[in-house]
Amino acid sequence: MPDAATSASSDADVDLLDDLCRELAACADAVGEAARYASGLALGGRLPAAALTRGGHRRVGWRTLLRTLTDPAGLGWAPRGRGVARAGRLAGMLAGRESLAVSVAVCGLRIRIRAASAARPELLRDPGAAAVLRAVEEGRQAEAVRLFRGIMRDRGAEHAFSLLAPAFADILAWKALTDANPFNDHAGWQVATGRAVPAEPLLGLGAAFWAFCDRGPGLPAGDAGKAPQSVPRVQRRPALRPWAPHPHVRPHAHPHRAATLRGHATALRSHAVRLRATTAAPAWRGPRSEALRAEVATLAGRCATAATGLALAAAQLGDER
């Protein structure tokens, strides 16, 4: 195949991956916010007390919310927030229960890593980088992190970061979201959803994530303050956007419960539609693309299922505060 055609194909592939991973990041954030609101409502104090003492439509709506928060075909195991919701989330993690928000975020991270490698085919000529990317492609996140840290140990952190930047942040975030440690999830979530405002030279990541990444003894005396000079800029790195609430959801206002649930349901439905549309381009072809399309279609279907559950709970709860 001529070089020009190969380059054009590569560019098209990277563009498609960029669009998809941006939508997945936004979708993961929307799913997480919907789960957080539903958790606060279903596992808080007011609605359960009213449901247990008064019954009626409150009890029916409460049960619908609980089913929606634990539906494997929708939100998965989705408690988020404080108090009982936090305890439920930790219990789910210990039991190995899956969360739709995390699954969408992890899918987006894997695609961002794939996009970075597609934009830099020379990475496959480096044995260490090729091993890391192969582990990512095969879904072995723990192995990818181990290989990456091996490069850091054997060839130095600066070389490892310059070789795999910006994919190293996505690899570590993927590991943070899927390991058994609940205390590093906030760092992985920050990277996966793009809540941090982009800022050079730290890729827009907050101090929490850099503390999570730091595993070494630190810089020698006299070297403090020196920044790596050889980290390349990847032009097609999917941008991390500052988080903004969905236009249908106003978290800082105090609308009725039903209206807020309907807003989250509308947001999830719109993301399901956009996910399907993003992978509908004719350029998505080949075995790898078909597998990716099937995965994204499953995630989109689960978003739609979760939206149906939230909308049903909203209809059952009515417009009472």
C-alpha cells in the first residue's frame, strides 16, 4: 500500500478513536453522576423513611431505584456517595461486582491508549513499549502496569514517561479503577473522565493523581525543580475537557426528585444514542473494530436500560419533594 494511503488510513483511525474516547469519557461522567444522585436518594434518609412508613408510590419508586442501582444489565453495582452508599460501594468492590460507570471509563481509557499508539507507530519498534501496548490490547491491565514499572526501574522514569507519554497516565488510571484498592479510585476517575482542566506540562492532572503515580525515592538533591526535557507532545492526544453538567441536569439547583431523575435519564439516553452513532461510521471495519463496536454497543444498551429505570422511578415518585 502506498505511504500516502497508509498515512491517511492511520489518520482516519486516530480521528475515529479520538471521537469515541471523548464520548466515552463524557458518558462515564454522566453515568457516575446519575448513580450518585440515585444513590443519595435511595440510600439516604428521607425517601427510605417515607417509603417504609407511608408506603404507596414512594415505596414503589424506592424499590425501582434500588433495582436500577443494582441491575447488571444497566448500572451494574452503582452505589456512590457517602454513608450507606459508600459502604455499599465498598461491599460491591470486595465482592467483585461490576459498575457501568467504571466499565465505560475503562473502555475509554483503553481506546485512548490505542489512539496514542496509532498516532505513534514507532512505539511498536521498542520491545518494552510494544509489550505494554500488547498487554493493554489484550485487557491485561495489571500486567501492563507491571511492565511499565519495569521500564521505569530498568531504564529510568524519564525514559519511561517520554516513551509512553501520555499513555502512562491512562494505564495507571485503568489499574486504579479496576484494582481492589478503593483509595486510588478518585485519581483514576479524574484521568478517565477529564474533570481536570488541561494544563501543560502536567497534562492537566491534579496532585492526587501525581501522588498516586509517585513510587520512587524522589529526585537527588540539586535536581529538584528540573522538568524532563524530552517528553514529546502527541498532537492527536484526546483532549481532556473540564467537566460540565449535562444541560438537562442542574445539580446545584433544588428541583423536584422526579425532575432530577428525568434529567439524568435524558442525559443517559442521549449518551447511548451518541455512542451508537460514533461507531456507525463505515470506516469502522475489521476484526478489532467489530469487537470494539460490539463492546460499545453493549455499553450503550446498558445506558439506555439505566435511563429507563430512572425514568420509571421518576414517574412512580411523582413531583413531591
